[in-house]
Amino acid sequence: VVMVVVVEEELGRGGGGGGGSSSSSNGCSVHWFRRGLRLHDNPALQAAVREGGPVRCIYILDPWFAASSAVGINRWRFLLQSLEDLDNSLRKLNSRLFVVRGQPTDVFPRLFKEWGVTRLTFEYDSEPFGKERDAAITKLAKEAGVEVMIENSHTLYDLDRIIELNGHKPPLTYKRFQAIISRMELPKKPVAAVTSGQMEKCKTEIQENHDETYGVPSLEELGMLQSSGAVTPTCFDL
């Protein structure tokens, strides 16, 4: 889990996509995978499948972050392997991972319209950039009539609450941190993994060209393998 977090933080996340099947008349839910690339202990994913109806699980490669981050090829390889593992786990539940590319503020409005999205779920991000990005996406979602559900699962404790209890500033010592969390509720128990029974009620149509359109790309497809071993993303065109 720690390794995934490191990769995610350095690569960044964004939004993208293009094309795809026509939207369902009843709409669909979208779960946006970011840091927590797992089906277990994922309350935001559980929120997406709870009401039934089609659910699409997406991961977004943001070209701006990829191009501006000093990321080694091994970390890129680990991320892509993690996405492949997540896709394989979803396959076992008769679903798939939709990997899309682009910046969220450009692409999410199209996804909302093309897929007939009625609900968007994702994990809370406490980082300054994450808060700014998520506020922008939430605003776009509300304008499109899309319900947004955000769950905290990346950290055991609510970091914003800790800062609030410490006079709106982060604690500087571990002793102070312990004093603050002693006044808070104990962390919630991990939620169960999504089951095949749940996903059976959340089926979404998977196109025959899914791998070409939304499959996990290879390092070669992303233009990252060079003789020098440098990582220079060049193939993020939508």
C-alpha cells in the first residue's frame, strides 16, 4: 500500500477519456480510483455499488502530471502493474477497469454526458492540490446534476479534524499528535471487499474494443522506453 501511495503522489491523478458506449437510460455510477487501488477496505467503492445499477470503475492518467514529475521508470512500471492487477480483480467480478487520459476538468463533463452519470464516488484527498482538484470536479458534477460521494479511507484518522482540534494547525510532535487522537473516536473497521453478488447488480456493458479504448497502457504505448532509460511521456493525446 505504501508503494502505491508513493507512486500515486508523484504521478498525480487527473481525468480523461473519449468515446465509449451510449449512456444507460437509468444512468450509472462512476467510482474514481486514485490512491486506493483495491477492492477491499474501499468505502467509496462500496458507496458506488450500494444502490445497484451500472457502475464503471475508472483510473485516470493525467498527462500534465506525468510530464512534469521526475518519475523513474520502475515506479511507472509498478503503477501499470498495479492497474493490471486491479483490472484482473474486476474481471473476476465480470467488470473491467476503465483507464482514461486527460485533465479532469476537461474530461469529466464529457464522461457525465456520454455515460449518463448520476453518481460519482472517490476517496478523500487531504493534499492541497487534491482538495483544489476535487473542489473543481465536485462543482462540475453538481452543475451536471451528478451526486458526489466522498469517503475517507487513505488515513486512519481524519487529518482535517486533527488540525481543527489543534487550533487549526498541524501538530509538530508525535506526543501532541497522540494527545489529539486520544480525544477522537477510534478508526472505523475496514469495510468488506466488493463481492460478485454486488457487482452482479451493477453490470455495465463492456465493448469488444475495451482494451484498445480503455485498457491499461504499456510503457511502450506511453512512449516511455528510450535507450537512455529516461521516462518522457509523449503519447497522452486524447
